[in-house]
Amino acid sequence: MTDKKVDKSYRVVLPTDVEPEEYDLTLEPDLERFTFQGTVKIKCDVKVATDQVQLHAKELLISSARFVPESDATALDAIEIGLKLKETIVALGFGEVLPVGHGVLEIRFQGTLNDQMAGFYRSQYVNSKGEKRHLATTQFEAIDARRCFPCWDEPSRKALFTVTLVYPADLTAISNMPPSRAEVREDGKRVETFMPTPKMSTYLLAFCIGEFEFVSDQTLGGTLVRVFACPGNTSKCAYALKSAINALDFYNDFFGQKYPLPKLDMIAIPDFAAGAMENWGLVTYREVALLCDEATVSATQKQRICTVITHELAHQWFGNLVTMEWWDDLWLNEGFANWMQTFAADQLHPEWNIWESYVGTEQQRALQLDALRSSHPIQVPIKHAHEVEEVFDAISYCKGGSVVRMIYAVLGHEKFQEGLRLYFDRHKYGNTDTTDLWNAWSHVSGKPIGKMMNSWTEQMGFPVLKVLQDPLEGDGQGSVEVEQSWFLADGSNESGDADKSWFAPVFMGSDKGASPVVFMEPPQTKQRLDCSSCSKSASWMKLNMGQHVPMRVLYPPTMLGRLAANMLALPVEDRIGVLSDSYALSKAGALDPLQLVQLLEGFRGETNDKVWSELNAVLSGLDKIIRQGLSEETGKAFCDFAAELVLPAFTQVGWEVAAGDDDNKRKLRNTLAICAAKYCCKEPSVTVAAMERFKAFVASPADNSVLSADIRSAVLSIAMQSEGSDALFEQLSAAHDAVSDGAVRNHIYAAMGDAPTAPLKKKSLDWALSGRVRSQDLIYTPMSMATSGKEGADLVFAWMQQEYNQIYERLGKTSMILFQHMVRVSGAGFVTTEKASELEVFWKSKDSYKMVAKTLSQTVEAIHSNAKFVKRLQESEAAKAAAWQRSSPSKL
């Protein structure tokens, strides 16, 4: 058992002398004036006699408050209503002390139906008559329920919620629960009350009002599932409905706890800052993350929709039924859902082999961010609740998910599932911290899970395992000596770094089989591990077999040479692992860049879509560094090298879907087409084919059957790069306005970023800010441009400086998470220390700096890491053009 006492004194929370138990909330929004009136009656338990009650409230005008004790029906009016604007707290002062016991706190207030995608806000859509209209919706996580009504806006202050909405009777309203009663008043407004919710946190409350259409069905257990969308979109709801029903049925069985609500609604919102939000019983999504036409959707987007749904529905248990006590355990929600989205999707679609994708996407995102000194632990102390905005990142989500995957590999399916069921039995409708989860798994398995996991969740970073000798050479005696150390992206080494160590499970395998898992236990950093069951007569051997552990492995040249020579014989996860490790180790100065060049040769003939996705990531990283840091001759040699890898593979799969192509083949085509757009866009056969398809697209952009979604991004990019002109820009701009499909628009945004000339690049950036692009999508064009080359990177940063005020108005006041993305984008293309300094000076001069400090430090550190890699390449044989001419992996 892990019963370590957790110090909670640093948390800034509301006083606990009064506790909420039930909220009765009535709201009447005005969808023309964009305001709302509200009344909330909160059944409270006064624990300590007090003459003041503090709640959270933000951007609300409170007109009155009173408290009615249960023991005495005499109402006590608040004689003072004090607002603490910075703390977003309202303090209600009463003329006498509120007695201990139950009572009802009634507050009347009004607010603004804002356009900031937070709190109770408005979103614009086009109705069935082609008219612009607004709907009202909510986004309360992390701390924006207080923008809608006064409340104890903290995850541990759970309560029941009864919602009443007053709205025009020709519209539709939905909330977490089904309606219990409704009536239409003489003024044409419907007054609709919804059933009380289960006991839950404020951030999970939700409601939507507007013109909605829906499709529906039931799970095997009889739960009603509906998918809502704005008018004209019901034909795009079927895939989401099917995915949700299958996921709910799977979770009901796997968790051993039936979904506790009578219905599950999912709704697509036109303006939405995140990807989706797991409100209990009413999950909200970006349109592109929920809606699709199954006949024309790309394989990539279809898989994305499925995993977003499985992520949000996992939260109905992990996050909603059982909730973290405070925001420093955010990973309990997001890390688990990150793992579970893949686990469930794999159960629903085993043909996707989605765990292979996980290793190349989620795990790599975690390793890339966590290799920085400016990273943070999975369990990060949060003093003020608003600080959590900076940890909705790849550590909480992807590293969190990766350590859950590691636990699953160590425990096995049966004990993993048994521990989860115990966790839910112990804590349903309550709040937990990380030790509660460790205790459940320890209880069922008898293993010291807390001891193993603390090194992964309480300290930042991860290890690199250095293999000290090749166990397949000479008399390896069936063992391998391994040394662990803290892996850092820039290869730096400072005082105290050697003190870090991890309780690391090591999975080893070869062409002869696998070894039982062994453990490296702190404080030892060097150990000899038994590999006798897989090393005898083996042609190759690999550590971290299956990539179950989020760490890197550094091999001696002979071991890496065997892996390169047998690359296509390795399982897919391990091909991805060897490639990603080698690239990261080369950047860090631990591996000769020439070995990376030669390793890439081993992927000629690669046909797996997930491996090609990682190859694309590595080639893109090298492209940015080489084209800016090495000679023009070497840059051309690298592009030729990449083209020689890409073009034969792309030629083999072709532009168009062939009979018998499964989703994996379609994803392969998508990735190879993107690679071709980057490295082969001057190849006549590629350009001609792309331009033919581009012309067909702009002639009928709303017809998704004209241009396959799998190649659309590449086609638009090639067209912009090869024939970029004002006329082509206007064609893309017109196509953007003619379509409502978010996936098509996203591809147009990316293509705008590929504009080939400085004037056209500037025109594209100005267009992104013109108001024709929704705030939630503002990031895509500058992100594409910043990574298109030096000129693009410089122009994006100059644009960011020039247009800072407008960008902050659009994003900084709307979604700090989106604004933090813009900080990353502003430096995404840089590879010099000079640019890192310029970036740092600019952002530190802004009032928003405190809110983006962590993001900025990570962005600047990543640029410094790139600069070090440039220097390492310049000093290596890989700086010569000859290094990129075709060679043989046997030279490794």
C-alpha cells in the first residue's frame, strides 16, 4: 500500500466552512442581445458558523443574495456583495452569523453570452435558410463554470445539479440529464427543467440551446445515445453514433460499472476551443472531431473521430464518476483517457493496429516534451487553479497515457482490469489522488506499484538505457550490461543530473523470442540483465521490445547495425522505436549523425503506414535543420535522398484508392502524398497529377467525391508551392468560403502556409486574421508556414510581433491553451540561438508572459537544442553532400 501523506497546504481554495450539496440553477439567455439572466438556489451545509460565504464568480453582475436556514425559515439578506476580481471570488457578507446546519443560498445575477468559447457562450452557425444564427453552449473546464453562475468551482466540491432553461420554444435545449418537465409560456418561451444530475464537479455541467437536428439509437444496455448537430448535418452523424454505442457497450463490460446516466448526448459545436469536452451525459465536440461522411472521409480523420469519442467516453468513468481531488492530479483524468482511447479503439477496430500508431504519435509527443529541462512532472503542484491551463499538455496526456501503458504491460490484462474495478468500487462519485490508483493495483497484484511509479510521476524526465556491450558478440554469457541516465534533448550535463534514476521495467526480445521482464531499480544506475532466453543464436536483439516504456535506448554500433540490417523483420512498434530513438540520440550528440543516415537506408522498401508516419517526422526534423544550418549543396543532397525514399513508395500506392484498400493503406497513401508534397513537388509527374486534381477541386470544392480526402492536403500544398500566385490564392480563399466541412478548411489553411513567395505568405497570414477564419482555426496557417523554411519562420514571427494585440484579443482572452499554441508556433521554425533570444525578449515584454512562461521556456529550449544539433551536424561527416548519397546499411 502507498499511504504517503500529501501536503495540500499550498493549494489556494475556497474556505470549507460552507459546503454545497445541491444546485437549482435557472438561466434565461437572450440570443439577440447576447446576455443572460440567472438565479441559483444552492442547498448548503454550514459546517462552521460564519457571517460570510465565499464563492467563485467571474464577469457576473450579482444583484442580490440571501440565505434561508433550514431550521428557521427567516431569510437573511446579504448586506455586502464584494467582488475580488483577480481571484474571481464573490464574498457575500451577512448582517448576522449563519447557523450551523443546512440552508439554501439564493443568488440572482446576470451575465454576458460571450464569444470567447469559455463559460456560457455563443457560437455562430448557418441555419437551413442560409441565415447566420447563434446558438448558446458551455465550456466550463477548467475554471469557467464561475463565468455562468456563482459556485464552488473546484473539482472536489461535488454536488447535484438541477438545471432549468428558459428559451424560445422553436429552439431545442439539452443538458446533462433528460428533461423532467416543460411548459410554454404566453410569451412563446419554453421553461424546461432537467432531471438532477448525479453528484459531480462543476466543470462537468453543460447545456446547449439552438436549432439542432439529431440521430439516435440505443446501447445493448438500453442507454439512449444521440448525436446532435446544426441544421443540415445529420447525414454526417452516423459514424459517430455507431462509435459511441460500441464504445459505451465496451466500457460497461470492461469497467464493471454500468454507465450511470439514462442517456448520452454528443453535440458538434461550430466554435469550440478544444477538441472535445467530456461533460457528463452531454459531450461537446468541434465539428471536425465528430462529423463526417463515411463514404468520403479520410482514413486519418475517421480514426481521429473514433479515438476522440473513445477518449471522451472513457472520461464518463475516469474523471466524471471518479474525479481528481485537485488539478495537480489532472493526469488521472487525461493520462488514463489517453491510454484508454487507444485501448478501446483497438477493441472496436483491431484491423487498424492502432497501438502501432500510439508508439509513433502519443509516446513520441511525450518523449519530445519531457526531454526538456523545462518540462514538468506528471504530478505537478498547482497552487492557483488557473495554473492548470499550462499543464493541459503532452505530459499530462501523452506521458500519462504512456506510463499507464507501461503498468498494463507489467501487470497483464487481468490484474490491470481487476485493479481498475476495485478503484471504481472504492471511489465512485468521489475524488481521489494518484496514490488511490496505485493502491488499487497494488492490492490486486501484490506488486509495489507506488514504489515503481513514483519515479515516473513525481519527477520529470525519463531515462536513456545505454547498452554497454553487445550481448551477441563474443561470450555474452546470456546477459547484457545496461546503464541508465537522464535523457535530455540537447545532450547537456549539469551538476545533479546523475542523481536521477527510474524504476524501469526492461522488456527484451530478438528474432528468437522474448525474455521475461526484468527491472532496473534505483538507486543503482548500472545493472547486468539476464537475456539468455532470447539472445542465443539471435540475428538481432532489441531492448524495450514493444516500446512499452517511455524511454530511449542507445546501442553499440554493432547492435544498431544488426537492427538496421534486419529492420523490416522487426515488429512495427520496434521499427518506430529504433528510428525515433536514433534520431533523438543523434540530436543529443550521443549517436554519430552518419549512423542515423545509414539507419534510414534500412527503411527502403518500408510499406507500413505507421512507420512511414515516423519516417516523415524524422525527415521533416532533419529537413528543417539541414536546409537552415548546412550548405545549399548538402540541403539539395538531403532532399534528393528523401525523394529517393519517398517516390518509389508513393508510386507503388498511387494517388487513388484501389479496390481492396483498407484504412491502413489509405493512411499510407496520405502520409506518402504529404512526403511527396515536401520532397518531390518539383518532380513533373507529381506536379502534373496534383494540378489536375487541384483544378477539379476548386471547380467543385463542396463535393467531397471530387478529390479524395486522403490526398487533399498534399494536392493543395503542391498546387500552392508549384504555381503559387494571387489567382491561386483567390481560388483557395473562395473554396474556403464555399465549404463548411472543417476537414476541408483545415487542408486549405495548411496550403495557405505553403505560399512560395514572401508577399503571398504575408497575404496568407493577413487572411487568417481577416475574420473569415474562426478563432479556433487561427493557428493552422501560421503553424504550416513556420515549419516551411527559414523565410516562413521569420515571417510568422514578424507577423506575430506586428499583430500581437489582435492575436491576443482573438485567442489570449478566449483560450489560453490556444494562445500557448501560438507561442510555440512563433518559434517552431527556428534553429539558432539568436532567434531563441529574440523570441524570449519579445514574449517576456508582454503582459501575458506569466500565463505562457512555461510554454515559452519549452519553446526556447527546443530552439537551443536545434542550434546544438546544427553544430553537431556541421562537425560530422553528415555535413557533406556525399553522406546523403545512396549507401548501404551494412556500413553501420
